Amino acid sequence: MTDRILDCLMAINLDVTIWTARRKLTPADFGGAELPPEELASLGSKRVCNPEELKVFGMLKARAVSLLDRHGVRFLGGWGIPADKAEGLVEELRKIQSEFAAAKTDFLSRYDQAVQEWISRHTGWEQLIADSTVSADYVRSRLGFTWQVYRIMPPGTNTPIDEGLKEEMRGLGNTLFDEVAKSASEAWHKSFAGKLEVTHKALSPLRTIQQKLAGLTFIEPRVAPIADLIQTAFASLPRRGMIRGGRLLMLQGLVALLRDPQALIEHGQKIIEGCTPAAILDGLLAGGCAQVSSCPNTVPQDVGQDMPVDIAEILDADDGPVFPEDLPDARPQPVLPNCGLW
């Protein structure tokens, strides 16, 4: 199992260093004032350059981390990525690296001026800053953007030497589902919680999750079924326009499912055992865990029974999308039973 995963997996380590523009405060900075002993309290730091000047480097690092998070899974202090995507990901990293290098050159070209402007901005503290400044060459050595891609080769000895790597590999599936749950929770709060309608833009994080799972199906047998489940949900949606009514309820149920790593494992196993993705989605729309557990092959007859009758009629109608003005004003809105999912 470990060898099969490692045949499809490559590891990547992102090594980005950013100068913080901070120097440690010293007792001399306080002009001989009495300070508590170091065992009781430690001094903080002072900024010797405007932190706004360095924001671009943090943004570029965040872009690189986001890129690897979208396609890989955290592994050995870096990321495990599909071997067949390594070349494309490295090409994207090269683009970010080029932007980082250009920003570095630009910043260093005006570094001395930036420091002087920072000193002038803080009247009365000029000497404190001036005494702690560093050279442009020092800053240059503290700004870097590199990465390393490598394959993992197990010792192949079946001794305790192997155990650390084997344990890491056994946990990859759980790590992946935990990452999916985190992304789904962010999508829930940003785009789905309490909404009566959403645009297709709300599907973007779900597409990212689906593509990530589809690229990492070799990690765990239940990954592919969850990727298929999301793709089946996409196929049931209209190509354009607002997403409302039963379709939105189905999506909300799907996102709630994606937020629970254990539920993902259980539903992935159900699909492996013969339950269809469409049946899972029908169960989510019905709002009952019993229907999902029994894996219906058709839409359950009791869909909407726990909802106000006119809302159930709206969801069952075949005459087009549901609009907010069609919903009864004085009645509670349908809520999917959480079934422990949210």
C-alpha cells in the first residue's frame, strides 16, 4: 500500500524567507531605565522599516501556499502532490518566484530611502531606529523564494526504521479529509449559511475541493467516491442563473457533509459498497440520515414531509426555479436536520 502511494506521490518543500524588519529591543534603548530581570520578562522588538513595504512578499508566499494546498496534502512538513501534476505546479511556482524576485529588486533599490522615511516619521525615536538599521546586503540575504521537489524511497527493511514513514502514510487519508472539511467550513460560512439563493461563484471552492480529491484518489480508496459525489452534484445544477430551492438545499447538505471528515469516510464507504452518488444526494435533499443509510435508488417518497406543505410543493414542482418571493413569508424556512454534520 505504501509503495503504491509513493509511486504516485511526490513531495515538495516550500522554502520562503521574508525579512521581518524587526530588531530586538535592548536595555540600552531605554536609556538606563530600571527593567525587570530577564527571567521575569523579556523585551520585545522594534521595527526599523515600514512593514507595509514588505507586505508584497507575504502575499506572494500566501499565493504559493494556496497553490499547493489546492492540489496537494500536507506531508512531511511540506506537501504531497500528484506526480503527474508536479511539472505544472513547479511552473506556477516559477511565476510566483519571478514576481518575488522583481519585488525584492524593487524594494532593495529604495531600501535606504524607505528606512530614512521611517526614521523621519517617528519624531523623538530617530536614534533608537538609526542604531538598529541593517545594510541592504543583509536584507537581500533574508529574502528568498525556493522549493525542493523529491520522491520518497522507503528503507524497505520492515524494521522499526520504517515505522515513522508508514505511520505518516497511514494518516494521509485522514489529513486529506481534514483539509477538505476545513475548506468546506470556510465555504459554508462565506457562501451557503442562511442563504436562499447563491450564484455559480459559490461553487468555486467546491470545484477546488473536487479537483483536489480527483488528483489524490490514490491516497485512500474512499477519496474517489467523494470526488464523484461532488461532480454528480455539479451535473444536477443549471448551467447558468441563480441556484435556489431544492438544488440549493442539496448543495447545503453536501457542504455540511464535506465539513465532517468522519461522515466523508462513511459516505465514501457506502458508495464503494454500492450506494450511488445520486442516491446520497437524494438523501441529503430529503434531510434524513435514515434515507442515506439505506441508500435509496430513487428519490424518497417522504421528501419534504417535515417541511410546511406549501414549501414541499414548491420543491417538488417541475415548473422552474424557486424564487424567494415564492416562499411563504410567515412560515419557517426548511432546515436540513444536522444528523451530526453541523
